[in-house]
Amino acid sequence: MKNILKTLLVLVTGAAMLYSCKKDENQVLFQGGTAPVLSASTASISLGFITQTDRAVLLNWTNPDYNFNTGISSQDVSYTFEIDTVGANFTNPKKQQVTIANNLSFDLTQGQLNDYLLNQLELKPAMPHQIEMRIISSIGGVEATKLISNKLTYTITPYAIPPKVDPPASGELYMVGSATPGGWNNPVPSPAQKFTKVSETLYELTVDISPGGSYLFLPVNGSWSAKYGFIGSNNTNNVNGDDFKAEGGDMLAPSTSGSHKIVVDFQRGKWTITKL
């Protein structure tokens, strides 16, 4: 009986080793690819409000031909289009990124590109700026599979557009809500909760915030007839700032207490809130 057990043990161990060897032989290994080559339909780009629906540029790039030890990959490749200012080397936190499905081209209208420049990169209109574009390919977003294309550089002048959100006709803006010292009482304490008008489309306020509370912006102190709030459901916004609209929902405050600076930008339709 003892000899039989020994024989069985040898057979099981041998089978396990053989399976392990076969398993190693069947591993699929990533062997790389070729960085996509980016090209454009034009060497210069003009932008205009009247022609905003016209093409700004058509971008094309080559297939990176990802390879595995089993051959060329049949998996879907995703691409990320990036725009940044020259000199920032795509490290600018405000750079524009657009995820593109399994495609080898990207058609940009003048309006789209102008929006990226003004509202994401925050470039001043009616002034020439140097920008650069590139494409990053990957399989499933896996870092090890990322390949970066060459860069295309343009000198481009964005045009001014109407504000995304109409500024208050009153020329004034107030903050109300449980996140503020005055709570939901309306009228609110003024000037403590009244914004400073920096420009026709930009308002700023420094105020103490109660963490986790909610708030809205009011164009007329003491009136609920108009308000500005989050574009989505109540209290589902990014607490550090997000998109807003007229008659929007309650906005959730950060979880940090103390003095905060709030900037409301009607041109871009965005607000930010920063702990001081």
C-alpha cells in the first residue's frame, strides 16, 4: 500500500509539472507596436463665429498595429486626442482631451475647436496662440500599451463667443444656502455673501463654508424668482466646481470648513471653489 501511494504521488507531481509547462507555453505576450503617425488636412487653421459649423481640420493617423506573440492584435484600440499650448508639453492640467473610439480620424469643426481653446485651455480670444495636437493609442487604457504620435503645431486665434450662461441682468450675484453663514434665509447677509463683479461675465466671493452644506447663486438678493445652480440633480456636482445653469439644482459644498474663494464664470458656464 505504501509503494502504491508513492507511485501515485510521483504521477500527480509529474502531471502538474507538465500542465505548468504547457500553461507557460500558451501565455499571450504583448510585443509592442508602432506609434501612430498623425497628419492633418490643412497646414493652417482659421476660426470664425459665422463659419463655426465648417470644418476646422480633419485629423488622420496610422494604425499602431499592436503585436502579441500570437500575431497582430484583433482587440479594439482606443485613442485619445490631446490639445495643449506649445511649451507646456502636454503637462497643463487644463489641456483638452477627447476619447475617440476605434477610429483612425477625427473631424473637428471650428466651433468645437474654438470651444476647446476658450473654455478648456482658457485662451484669450482675438489673440494668436501657439497650440499643439497629438494622438495617444492604447488597448483598454493599459499604460504599458500606450503609444504617442508625433505633434502637429498651429498658430491659431480663437474668436469670442456669447457667454454659455447669461450673466445676471442685475449686475449682482449673491450666495445662499446651508453652506453659508446666513443659511437659506433670503435676503442674505450683504456684503458678506455678495460677489464682487470682476467683469461682465466673472464674479468672485470669499466666504466661510459649512462643510457638506448646499448652496445656490441668486441674481437678486431677497428674491427666489431666479437662481443659478448645478446642471444636474441636486448635490451631485463636483464639490470643487462644475458646470452651472439658470434654474439649476442645489450645489454641494466641499467637506472642508473655513474660508473659500468662489469664482463664477458665466462665459464658460463654470464655477470653482477653492479652500484658502
